[in-house]
Amino acid sequence: MRGEPSKRNGRNPMEFRLKENERLDELQRNGYRIIQNPKKFCFGMDAVLLTGFARGGAGDRLLDLGTGTGIIPLLMEAKYHCAHLIGLEIQAESADMARRSVELNGLRDRIEIVLGDIKEADRIFPSASFDCVTCNPPYMIGQHGLANPEEPKAVARHEILCTFGDVAAQTARLLKPGGHFFLVHRPFRLAEIMVTLTEHKLEPKRMQLVHPYADREPNMVLLEAVRGGKPGMKVEKPLIVFREPGVYMPEIREIYGY
């Protein structure tokens, strides 16, 4: 998903003022590209797999909590053409890159980037106003082992500014009844995640484990929960990433758009 600057949609990307250490990456969908700074933080496979697992409708309003540089709203728009997508991001530099990527791709009428705190999302948006919420939250608990907890990579990977409980609580307030919550997380926290979801009346309905290789333990879990849903969860067949080192399985190539 990496590419060099080139003209697309009649625009010269250099008009969007790439800043120091920034680059343009191809998203293999609709010709969309994203501005990123590898010295700060770049999206990973987990975000891409989440957009392959999630679903959206043409009339849906979608909120992405902790959007980073906007990868999930961009891919969700490309794949599902949701009516309106909002990315909420607390780090100003990431939000700025996300806004410029939206502009670069000519999507200002469909995607909005909002600077704000997940813990205060219900003060920013009306309650029960979204059909879907997506989130690729920080996986690691606390600040153990961090040299600089204020660095963008640390904020993205560790529960420094919010916990999964914060994410679930805000999602429950912002989803419409029957609305869908899609998230990606780590299997080692699965029991805690399930308990937290049900405590907030977000009923787990679908789960898929992601394995790096067929003979390895899973290192990601994709989950769908429904606000106020009835008990009963479908466990989908495992998603295997690599056939062999450096060779993606066909399902992964399809998700990436290769």
C-alpha cells in the first residue's frame, strides 16, 4: 500500500503540502492515498483487516474512534460507500494528516475528521446517532516499559489516554439501538473484552481469530457487537495471513485489494 506522489483525480498532491518526513501511500482502493509519517505512526495490518471484517451500508453514519491518520474511514468509504463517516482523533498531528488525506482524495463531503478525546465523545456527538462504530484501540495496558509515554506510537499502542472500558462506554452511548460495533484487539484480552462489552449492553455477535500462519497461535481477534442484541455469537473460520514468509493468503490479498 505504499506509493509515490502522482497526479490523481485532477489534483497535484504536492498542493497538499507534504510536511517533513511525510509520505503518500497507495490504498489500492478507488485510487485513494493516505498521508503518513513513519517517524510518528503508520497504520498496520490490523486496521486493514478490520475494514475487511466490518460491514457498512450506503445510508449508514459511521464513527471511527481513535482514527489516527484516517485509514479506517478512507477504506470504509471506498468499500461500503457509507453516507457519512467521522474519524475522532485526540492527537492534533495525526488529525491534521487525516484531514489532508480526506482533502487529497476529494472526500470532504463524505468524511469528517474531528479533533477530540474518546472519553468525551458523547459530549461531541449526539447520543444514539451512529449506525456503526469502528475502533482499533490501544492493545497494551498502562505505560509499562515506555520510554516516552507522550510519543504518538505509545499513545496508539498503550492505554495511556483511554481504556477499552472508555471505548465500550462511549460506543454504547453513541450507537443507535441495534447498531453495530466493529473492533480489532489482541486475544490475550479476549475474556476482559467480552465481559466489558456485555456490561455495556453491546452483545458480541461475530468473532474471527487471525493467525500469522496456519500452525501459529492467533495474534489478533476481530469482533462485532450489537447494541441491545440478543445472546448468540457466530465464530467464523480463522483468517490466516501468510501461506509462507512474504506470501499472503488469497483472502488477505482480497482484503488489501491486490
